[in-house]
Amino acid sequence: MRVLYQMTITSRIGRTLTLPSPGVPGEGQSPQNRYLAGTIRPAHKFESLSGLSATQRLLDIQQGTNMKLLITTYRYLVLISGYLQPVFLLAIRLFCGYQLIVTGYGHLSHLDKVTEFFESLHIPMAHTNAIVSGTTEMVGGALWLIGLGTRAISIALLFNFCVAYWTASRDAVTGFFSNADPFLQDTAFPFLMTSIILLAFGPGFFSVDNLLKRTIFRNKTSALASDS
């Protein structure tokens, strides 16, 4: 028997082909013509495996492309959302800060009525607490408005509105899990949530706090680092 040597080539359609030994008719022809003439036979031993491998490679490529597209889209979403954060913080600071200034000024302007209301809630030292509450709201609103000492004043305002909830809307607090509507509809709720948000995230880029951080406090931090 004539000894044959096998040389496998992979066509563009993913089929593994076997070349016959030298001297076989059609030797001088191109591989495409020899395949059409029947002088090149598919390597049946590897044909099915190569076909599956090609299909699997196409599926892997398609899945990889879809995954890259998904990751890229998510990265752009995170990037755009990051630019919205300082705008959102500025918006809630301006809105709630202005509302707090108006509310605090109203409490201080009608101190007698506020004192009577506090007495009806059995709050000790009603007159003094009315002054403290109104001043905290008015000053806190102004600081929120410009973004100065935001986290510190948010702690004071958070305490103020927690006390307001517990004294004036205790039923809404104790019955929150059975009926949350009274708690959410209370006039103190927007200011309570704003206090929590600004305490957690700070005033954002458009604030005096950020300006001080990037100028005065940055220089002090650099000086301390150089001294150490």
C-alpha cells in the first residue's frame, strides 16, 4: 500500500481537510480545485469535533461581545450618575435650606404660639426649647443653603426633627410598620431625610465646604504631611 502522509488545513468554514501524498493526480492543482475534484477528503475523524469547536467559538465570541457591551454601558451609566450627584445635593440643599430658614424665622416670630404648642406636648422648658428649635432651624437652613459645616449642622437638625417626631407625631413613629403614611406625610419628614442624606454624603461639589477643602484645609494637610 502506498504510504500516505496527512496534512490538515482548516478552511474558512471551519472544516479540517486532509491532503493526499505526493504523486496523487491533481497534485499541481490548487487546494480548492483538488477538494472539488475529490482528491482532498475531509478528515472524518476530526470533522465533527472541528465543526463543534467552530460553533462554540462563535458562541463564545458572541457572548463575549454582549458582555463587553453590557459592561461598557454600565460604566457610562455610573459615570453619568456621578456627575448628577453634586447637582442633586445642591438642589436639596437649596430647597430644604430655604424652607428651614422660613420655618425657623416663623417660629421665632411667633414665639408665644410655639411656646404654647410645646407646653401642650409637655416639653420641659417650653419657651427655651422653642427658641433653640427655631434658631437651629433658621441657622441650619442658612448653612445648608451655602454648604458650610454641612455635616455638623445636619447632626443638630437630625436630633431636632427626631425630637419633633417623638413629641408631636409619636403615633406615626410607633405605628410606622403597620401604616407608614402618617410618618411619611408629616411636615418634618423631608427635613429628616435631608439631614440623613447630607450627613452621609456631605454637601457636594458646589459648596463652601468643598471650597475650603480644596484651598485652606488642603494647604494645612500638605504642611502637616511635609513636617512629618
